[in-house]
Amino acid sequence: MNTIEEQVITLIHSNKPVKETDIEALYDQLKPVDIQLFLDQGGSWKPGPFIETGHPGNDNMKALKWNGKDFESIDHVKPFMYITEEGQRINNDEIGFAVLRRMEYRGVVSTAMIYDKQPIIDYFRYVNDDLLLGAMDTKVMPKDDMGTLYFTIQRFKKVKSEL
């Protein structure tokens, strides 16, 4: 039988619509994430495969050209990186910045990212060292109305230059 982590990877790479209850059940079984993991190897993370539960947040992030998150320190996170028309990867200043803290969500204490300017908290769970599963809790898109936005982030791999 596959591990929970393997089941998550299979599900997110299936390119099929996912029931929110299915991804939620897997999320609840994943291990917490240590804050240091976000900061290791430069702290830049890109979007992983979108989890197509029908949540409108996916379309919003695609329309805004979301290109991941940069974790510079526990008190300085750029939560909404995007690519400009000139090809620069920058933070969306309207979204603002964020901090990392240990918080309980769905019965597990793990790393959460709390936005400075937005009523948003992203709660993360561990899939592997280079892939995390997030759950967005926000007043902007209330869970009772739209469900929870589940998303993945993948570590940007640094390319080694050849001498």
C-alpha cells in the first residue's frame, strides 16, 4: 500500500478534478512542517500542481500569475510572487508580506504563514523536503461558502553551474 505522501503525489499529478473531502482526508494525515524547511536552500518555492477542487481561488491565482512564495526569514515572507511582463519575479505589494509561526489547524501544530495585509493564513503539511501541501483559511473566500483552497508549493531547485 502507498504511503499518505505517495497518495498525495499521485492525486495532485492525476490532472483530474479532486473532491475536497479526498484531499482534506489526506491533508489531515500528513506530518507537520518545521519552519526551517521553508528557509533552507534559499527559501524560494514555486507553485506545485494546482489541486482542482473547483475552488475559485485556483482561477484567481492563475489570473494573477502567482509564481510561488519567497521565505527570507520567519518574520519576512513574500507570499505572492509573480512574473512581470519584463520577466522579473517580484512580490505583489497589494497582497503584502507575511510571517511564519507555529499554529494548530485541524488538530495538528505545524507551520502557518500569516499575511500582514490580508485576512489569510496558509497552513502547511509535509509531503517531502521539496513539496508541501497548503490549506488557505481566509475571510476573503469563506470556507462555509467556497470550501478550503488546497494548494501545493515546490522548492525551486538551484541549478549548479558548470565550470
